[in-house]
Amino acid sequence: MPTSLPYVYNLAFGDINKDGEIDDISISDNGDRNKILATLAKVLDQYTYKYPERFIYFRGSTKERTRLYRMAIGLNLEELSESF
């Protein structure tokens, strides 16, 4: 979704709850974290290819999640740097 800054978009993701809203607070803990993060990387790749002038912003809904995302990016930084 767009932010107040031009060309900067917020990437929101989480579980879909019963009313169809994204729940970025819940902890499903079903062991698919790496698969989800890999899927997000693929989505970002396709999105930025289609909209190269846009920037994507995301952070965890908690400090712990932000740390998790930073760790995942750090582990894959070389590969991610080739695309982003």
C-alpha cells in the first residue's frame, strides 16, 4: 500500500483471519517461515521489475519479527543484493 512518501510502498503480510483481514500479529508457528520469506522475495522481485521506480518498505510488527527479517536478509544478503 502507498505511504505518505512518493514512490514508497508498505509491504504488509501475515495470516488471513476469518474476516479476510491480514493479521500481522498472530503467530502460526507452523514451520513455514523460510518458505514464506522466499515467497516474499519472489513477489518483491516481480513487483520491482514491474514498478522499478518504487521502493518497498517493511518491518516486523514486533521488535522480534524485525530482528528475524534482518537475520534472514543478512543470511541471504549476497543473493538479494544482486536483485535489489
